[in-house]
Amino acid sequence: MITTPRKPWGRRTMALVTALTLALPATAAAAAPVPAAPVLAAPAVAAAPASSAGQVGSMATACPGSRIVHKPIKVGRRTVAWLNVFHDRGSGTKCAETAHTGPSWGVWAYTEVQIWTRSSSSGVGGDYRYRTGPASIGRANGVCVGARGIIEWRGAMRSTPVHQLCG
């Protein structure tokens, strides 16, 4: 029997599969009852919702609340990504994402977002085309947070931090 060796999965594929795995159970549970037989992963990927993990061109964000920071990540004078931080006063959640723009829009690039307080932190990173999935901190009403957006563009890591987001 002749078989061909399997091609290993790359970082981009693993990031997409991970993002879809995390996004699909929440949306699928609300949309359809649990099937009696196991469902193969390939059809689920094809039926991914338009908002899954920022992998599509939708401008909708996965972060709840109002945007409190919209800071550019620049290469020279050109903006290649935005660090967005949101605060949902109702739930007390502060959430951050890094969104591609301009020349990086629709282009696969390592993109990361981090958000932290004195006592906890959260972060998401991987190869994305449009935006990272959200990183969030709960119970953050009245707590100061910091955040950082990172994108690898043209062989160099570009980042922008924000500090002392209190309230």
C-alpha cells in the first residue's frame, strides 16, 4: 500500500481552527439542538458564522460595551492596525482587540492583543487577516487596566501600549 505523507498544519491553519473551535460551540448551541451522532469538523468550518474570531471582513466587534480607546499602530506615518479597548459598565468587562487596517487589511499577519490589571491578565495572538479575537478582563469597573496591540508587519513587530485606563 502506497501512502503519501501528511502535510503538517501551519500556524495560520492552527489559529483558524482554534478560533473556530472556540467560536462555534457558543453560536451553534443557540442555533440548533445537539445532534445524536457526532458531527465532523470539516462541515462545521464551512458553516462558520460571519463574525467568528475576526477572520472575515465584518466590521462587527466581539467586544461588548463602548469603545474607550482607538489607538493606531504605525509603520512610519502609515497606520497598519488599531488597538481598540472597550468597557461594558453593565457587566464590568473591559475588552481589547487589535484590528488590521490599510495595507494589512485582509493580509495574514501575526497579530496579538494583551490586556492586564495589577492582579490578572488576558491575551490572544496568532495569524489573523482582519482582527484578533477579544481578550477581556471581568469585574473591571473602577479598576485601572493597560493594553497593548501588536502586529508583525514587514518583518518587524510593531506595537502600541495604553496605560492607566481607569473607571
